[in-house]
Amino acid sequence: MRTGRKISGGKYHKQRKKKLYEMPGMPVNIKLGEIKKKKQRTRGGEFRIVLLSTNKANIFNPKTKKPQVVNIKSITDVPSNRYVKDVLVKGAIIDTELGKARITNRPGQEGNVQAVLIE
């Protein structure tokens, strides 16, 4: 929707409200804890696995070129939102057994945590 006014001074009005299928879903905040997953129905009758909480991550080590499943100790930093401290989101820096890693996927959409080890 445009903000502001027309050149004549009149207001812009919304053409229509959003339909129910156009509405966004509720955001899923993935917490650090015991692994919990949920099946969520999508359009077309399909299902996808949504992550609710986890303490494991698939870490890719760029030096050895090998992935490894490790435990997450804590969430160090969330650069995308400075007010969020305890949610696993894309781009968040996590502290693991191998060292610090950056999350590269969207855990709320995919059902797992993928990360790359950073030096």
C-alpha cells in the first residue's frame, strides 16, 4: 500500500483487505533445549516438520570439509535482532563443542539447525 497522497491531494485507499490464505503465519521461536518437533499442515495437504526447540546442530568445518553433529552450549549473538537473546534464527552465532558457529539455514522452516564453523 502506498503512503502519502495523490497529486490532487486525495488519499490513497486500500483496494481490499487480505484474504485468509494471504495472511502470514505466526513466527516460530526456536529455543535452546531438548529436541521438540511438530508436524504442520501446509497448502495442498502436505506436512512439514517444524522445530520448536533443539540442542543439536549440524556443523560444517570449512578446513576439513566435513560436517559433524554437535551439542549447542549457548546462543552468543543474534546480529539480525539485538533485542532477541535466546532464539535460534538464521545468522545467529552459537557456541558449540567445536567452537563458535553461524547458523546458515532457517530452523523454524526446516526442522534442523545447519551451521558453519567460524574462526
